Amino acid sequence: MTVPPLLLLTLLSLSSLLISAAISDAYPTIPGTAPIDGGFSDELKPIRREVYGDGKIFDISHRYTPEMPAWDSTEGIGRFLWLAASMKNGSLANNSEMKIPTHTGTHVDSPGHVYDEYYDAGFDVDSLDLQVLNGPALLVDVPRNKNITAEVMKSLNIPRGVRRVLFRTLNTDRRLMFKKEFDTSYVGFMKDGAQWLVDNTDIKLVGVDYLSVAAYDDLIPSHLAFLKGRMMEGALQSVKASLTALASQLRSWIKDQIDSTTANINRVRESMTEALLLWERFSQRIERIEEGLLKISSDVQLGTEKNVEKSSESFQVDEHEFPDSKFQDMAKDGAVTRVAAVHEAEVVGGEENKF
């Protein structure tokens, strides 16, 4: 089973992840930032915030200052930024230059930090997964009297499925990130704690509130436990496993598509057979209907001729019965004309006419 890369994030501004807006000595805000409840003024000065969107986003990066502690230094990082080109001196724009070690302030360890083969292969911070670096994180308070060991990790009961964890330790209480002198007594991971995390959790990002995620007394072993097989090797195995899984999924998908297509063809064939049977029955019914209509038409024609004949015989009128020349002329046309004349007389004359 392959495991996605584990990222080590150090120098977290865990003090900014406050549960409430109350400020205490244990969990202070970063100097120069706006309070969590949002305090702004019309005065022309920069507002540096740690919390955005009513707590939806926390900026956990520390602000660089000359007094920020540097590894194994008693003087902090010192001057790291200067104005190389100034508008006050006639330049068209202000342009600054900066020089600091890559492990200064809030930073992420690259895969090549403690593995030379990773470094040679080019596994730098640009190869890290941004989806791991961004997203919800679990903030955990660590027991204040010890480094993070396997025993401590077990006691934290971090549930499976949690991918990002920020460990708040005694370092925050002691405000070590606001003291320019480097302090070797900071709290960090011991080797067994790091190995326990790797073996027993789904965590992919580890953050600690000082210059290194590993305790000073177990510096390299802890880093090795975190990074071994979790970056380059894990990625290579993941690629191979992913390709194998993809091939298997592709075969399964193709088989499913063939089975589905075959089933659809069979259903279409069955539907066409049913349609042909229905068409045959329909055609037979049409033929019977046509035969019936022809018979009816023949009967109607024959019946009409007989009826007309019979009517003519029944209503023969003798012209001597009607001395009036008008009716004599009408009588010549037979019974039908006679009836029509009577009807006309009834309608137009408005009087009843009898013959």
C-alpha cells in the first residue's frame, strides 16, 4: 500500500488559532496584526491580519522581523531586507532585495532536506502537493512537560482520516518565536513519536510551533522517520500502483461497457422482433378493415339504388291531379321535387299547404 507524501511545517503561528477573541499570555497574537474581532481605523497604516472570513481562514505564517530567531543563532536573523532602488532617490519604483536561509520563519521541509538522493533528484518544495498544504487542520494541544513521543502520540487519540495536524506545545507558552536567541530546549518530535505517527495515522502534514518539527536531541532521526519512503519512494510506488490499478479499472470498465452494449443490443433485437409481430397483426387488421369497408360500401350502393327505385315508384304523380301549370312542371320531376316544393311552400309562404 502506498502512502502520499508527509509534509513537515514548522514555525507555525499557532497562537493565531484562538478559540475565542480573548488574548492571554499563553496564546498571544502576533505583534503588528489586527485583533481577531477585527479592529480597523481610517489612519493610513497597514492592517496585518491573521484571521479572515470570520475564522474561515487563519494565516499561520510568522511575520519576518530582524529579531526573529534563527537556527543556532543568538542574534536572530538580523537585517534580511533592504531597499535596493528607492523612489525617494529618483527611481521609478521601490524595489527591495531579501536574503534569508530557506529554513527561516514559517517554512516547509522539502523531501531533499535530509535525503541526499532526493535532493539530487530535484525533490524540492515545488514538488509538494498544494492540496495537502491547504485545507482544514486539527489543532492539538500537547502535554507541556515533554517532547512528542510515541506515548504522547497514543494519548492524543487523533482519529483516522485526519490529514493535517498542528501541534501546539510549550513553545507557544514560552513565546519562543518572539525571542531572537535560539533555544535548544524547544519541544519537538522524538524519533519514536515520529515513527508512531507515520505507522498509525493518516496524517500527511505535521506542524510544530518552533524552528524544527524534530526535537533538538533527536533532530535527524525524527526527520528521517518522517520523510523516509514518504516522499520520493512513496511517489514512485504510488505511480506504479496507480498505473496497475488504472489498467485493472480500465479492463473492468471495458468489460462492463461490452456487457452493457451487448445487453442493449439484445434488448433492441427483442424490441424489433416485438415491433415486427405487432406490425404483422396491425397489417392483418387493416386488411380485414378494408374488406369490411368494401363490403359495407357495396351494400350501401346496392341499397341506395333499390331505395331510390322504390321511392320513384311510390311517388309517381299524375299531372292531371295538378291543374296549376307550376305544379304540373314540378310533378314531372318526380316525388322528390314535389316534396321539395311543399317544403319550400311551408317555409316561404308560412302557411301549411296540403295536396
